[in-house]
Amino acid sequence: MIATDDEGLVRLQKLLAQSGVASRRKCEELMLDGLVEVDGEIVTRLGTKVDPTTAVIRVDGKRLPPISPHVYLVLNKPRGVVSTMADPEGRRNLSDVVADRPERLFHVGRLDTDTSGLLLMTNDGDFAQRMAHPSYEVDKTYVAEVDGEVTKETVATLLAGVTLEDGPVTVSQARIISVSGRGRGAKSIVELVIHEGRNRIVRRLLEELEHPVRRLTRTAIGPVKLEGIESGALRDLTLAELGELLDAAQL
């Protein structure tokens, strides 16, 4: 924890250094160069004190999250785990995966039981609610293995927009990773970037284009990437990742 004075304040360069931005000396240089902003104003006066729990601090434009008792985690959800904290049918669920965590965690949004990949977990209810709300949702990247040969024309159709029974779907990016086999035995792997959270949206979207999904993995949520997180493992969000997500959630 960051040590504060009797009023709960701390020198800005000390806070930056203890948060891992850079050495104390380098942090002072960043301030003097006009690269540090607090609550929308550039701060160049060394010794300026701030409240580390409420100040909105940016270093060279990037948000530095406030000091908080909350935890912000990312889980690589295994396929077959139900995206709830309890299951009346006794199936393996998220509480089983995070059983060794002392906090009471919420999951941010959900993934289908048969979908693997990234899921955010936190004990910050406001953050969880904001991140799951359609107004604030960030881009999510999925890799899908599908039946059939996905063509450039299919990708163009995806990017032009597809309308499902519950409304149109916007795909911001789509690309073909690989195609194997021919004819009825063909299989393709595609990557889609989408920010919606409607139920089974990626599966329904691809099925609409006659490419049923065989396997689906969420590989990124905004700046947070799947690489390096083993199936069933958790890690803390980095300060840079959390800062970007807090901005997206307008917190």
C-alpha cells in the first residue's frame, strides 16, 4: 500500500514511482516535461500532493488506476465451465475455478459453457456493471473453428453487417486464419472482433452464414490478451490494461 499523510495525500512523484511508472527521478522529469495530468490538468510543480484513491492521473496520456482495495483479474475459462458462480445442476462453474481466492468475486459478462477464453473477474461491483453494459462494452476478439470454407466474400459480408432475428450485428474486424480441406469436409479458422455481448452472438452470426462453430475461444478483451494464461489460470490485470478499461467504463 502507498503511505499517505494524515489527510490521505501523497506526493505525486512518489505515487508514480511506487506505482511502477519509473524511478522517482524519472517521474519528476515526466512532471517537469508536462507529461503528467491530474483530474484533467497538467501538473508540473514537484511536491504536489494528490489523493491516490480518487485522483484521475494520466502519464503521457495513459491512465494510471487509483489505489484501490479491489482486485481486477482475468481468467482463461476452460471449455465446459459454466459462467456462473453457482450451478443448481452441479456442473463445474466459476466458483470452482477461483475457489482459492479470498475475495467475493463477480464475473464481468459471461462466456457460453462450450466457449473458452478470457473472462474478467473482480470484486468491484461498479466496474463489473459498467463493463457488462452495452454502452461501455469494449472490443472482444474471438477465434472460431467452423465448418466449411470461409471465403473473402464471407469476410466482406461480415464486415458489411449481418442482421439476426434480434437485430443487426456489427463486426469491426474479420480475417481468415486458415482453411483446410475442400468441399463438404472443409474447415476454417477465423478471427472476429465484436463489441456486443448478446447471447451466443458469435455462434449465431457464423451459423447464419452457414458456418457452424466447432470450437470458439475469446482471445482478447480490449487490451487484455490470452497469451501466457494457461487454461483455468488467473492473473491480475496490469496497470496499463486496467487504466484502459477504466477509461472505457468511464470510471
